[in-house]
Amino acid sequence: MDYFPEAARITKKGGEIVINGTSNNKYLRGIPNETELARMGLRLKYNGSLTD
């Protein structure tokens, strides 16, 4: 996800970057691991189904 570094840079402190996607979405190529996210100052808040 090439846009994460820029998205992290322009997001205000305390803000959130929300990504919704499914395996059918060709632009969603996986979620970076915790180390990669931490390097950008990000953390994964939730990873799961959007509906119950």
C-alpha cells in the first residue's frame, strides 16, 4: 500500500485512516505488519468483518 506513508504524514494527530476492502478488491494487497505500521507512526486498530 504505497499511499500509507503520505496518508500518515498528512493525518492530524489522533486522526484515523480507515480502509475498507475485501479480497475481491485488486487495490487492497494486504495490510502491512506491525513493524511496518510502527515505522510510519501507525497502528492497526481493527481487522475483521464490518458486519455481524
